[in-house]
Amino acid sequence: MTTLTPEQAQVVGRAAQAIRDHQATCEAAQDVTPAAARALAESGYSRLTLPEERGGLGAALAGFAQAQLTLGRAGAGLALVLAMHGHVTGASFQGRTLPEPLLAALAQAGVRGELLNALASEPELGSPSRGGLPRTVAEPDGTGFESAEWRVTGRKTWSTGSRALRWAIVTAATPDGRVARYLVDMHGPGVRIEPTWVGALALRGSGSHDVVFTRAPARLHAPPAPAHPASSAWFWTAVAGTYLGVGFAALDALLTYAHDRVPTALGAPIATLSRVQENVGRIGAELLGAQALLLSAARAWDEDPGTAAVPLIGAAKAACTNAAVSATDLAVRTAGGAALTAALPLESLLRDARAGLTHPPGDESAYQTYGAALLNAAALAAPGQ
């Protein structure tokens, strides 16, 4: 089943270990700690989806899906930080969604282990997936759109891994009312992080705070351009794999607990109870079904990148996130009261899984789009059509 080369698998293993080593500390701090940020950078994961000719490991979409499933199983908050870097890099190079100077900067960052994310969501705008003009603006320090330097001012929210990032691709409105993207040094002037993610229901260790830009310099930019299907394919796969990993983590925890828990009235592990066995079977089957769908969709994209595979990837995202929610919920029900305490990881996994439902595409949109694609394909295949 593996879709990773030995070298890619080794990097994924290092990243997973870094997450296991630092996830609890980051959850307690409700932020990405400096030690965790260094460990993520030093794992080499920033090279995973970077093309080989640019110094990367060249993982395709199916390999990225498998990698994020492994990382999500280790810990969702920090896994999502790496997911954001991986999808931005993979989509940018495969879809050529950025001009060459920006692609070169991304490649150099990946080789150096510097993490990045695309910051687009805003408090007023919400997610940009439904359209709308951002409040964040970019003004040229010079004349014309091709000015050597721009100044970015505004606020971005849900900025996953904010303190771990070295670079941000910031979506901003241009002076003529269009939308462009700008590369901003997160360690540079005019950049401030506000800890707005403290007390969040889920992903407390992801550091998804607000980032405030005040005339932050941006020397590289991408002019306005239509959306590319690679952006959706890679982002939805990143989300699907990460949260499906949370579901598998819940199954892992329940399997361990079922063998360890020996009630005095029973005199045997609760793993011997038929009800526990049934629930474990339900969880395992749903997770494996979602995993098969995700990998099938990702492989379909790898074989023929383009719009035809995108609806299936959207459906896989919906299936994977819902499978994670279902798995964590049933695992908590099966374990009982102990699952509500810190003695088991199930309560945090339950919270983290629900975060997957908030990422686009929503269930209604994902299934409607895939259903329309199936109906259109059937109509074209019908006799006389």
C-alpha cells in the first residue's frame, strides 16, 4: 500500500517523532513552542513535496496523503502545521500557481527547513473559499504593479503555526481592487502575532493565532490569477489525511485501553466483551474505508492531474473528516467515563477531530459536487448522448 520512497518515509518518521516529542508541551502552552518549531524544521519535512529538481523529495499527492495520515496519528496540532507547508509547496509547483521568483524562494525555504503557510482568512472575510475581497491591502513602494517592493497592512486569522513560520504568502487587495499574493518574512518588520487561539476548543498546540501586518515589506508577489485545481486538490488532501490520522489515533488508544481495563466484576479485559468488539469493528471498518477512498482519489490525481479528480478528492475530504468524528465519538462511548479525563487521550482527540469539519469543502458542497460529476459522466456515457 505504501506510496512513499524509503527516503520520504524516513523524513515522515522523523517528523512524526518530533510531533510525539512536543505535542503535549505545545498543547499545554497553547502554542507552538520554540523547541517544537526547531524539531519540525530539522525533521526535513519541508522538502517532502518539493520537486526533486528543486532539491526536494518529490512526493506526489498520494504520498502526501499517506504522510499526513501518519502525522495526524502522532498529533493533530503540529501535524497541521506541516500539512500547511506541504500543500502550499506541492500545489505551487505542480500547478505553477506562483511566478518563478516566488517558486525559487519557496524552494530555497524548503531546502533550508524554513516553514511557510498561505495566510488568507480574515475576521470579517472568514474563509476566502466563498469569495470576497480581503481587508488586507498591499500598496506599492514605487510605481506600477511590478514595483520592486510592496507594503502589506491588515490582519489574518486562523494562521496555523504562526510562531513556527518563517514565511507567509499573504492574500491582499491591490490598489485596483483585485486580489494578489505577497511573500512576507514573518521575522521581518511590521509583523506581529496576537495570541487569539488561546482557549480554543481544538488544535490547541497548533498556534493558529492572528497575524497583524503593518506596512510589512514584500519584495516578491504573485499577480491576480484564477484559482488552479491543484490548490484545492493539495489542500483538501492535507486536511483529509491529517484528520483521518486523528481517527486512527483514537482507535489505537481504544485498543490499548480495551486490553488494559479489567473490571473486577468481569475478571477479564473489556476487550473480551462483544459490545466492545463490535464498536472496535465499526470504527476500524469506517476508518479503513475512508483511507481507501482518500488514497484512491489521490492516485487518480497523480495519474491525471486536473479537474476530473478534484470532486472525488472533495468527497474524500468529507468522508475522512466525518470518519474521524465518528471514530472518536464511538471510542469515547466505548471507553466510558475514563475517556473524559486526561488519563486517556480520547477527550483531546474528540475535540481535534471536530475541527476537520470546519475546513472547506463542507459536506454539502463536497458531496453535491461529486454527485454532479457522477451524473454528468453517466449522461455522457448514455446511448444517444
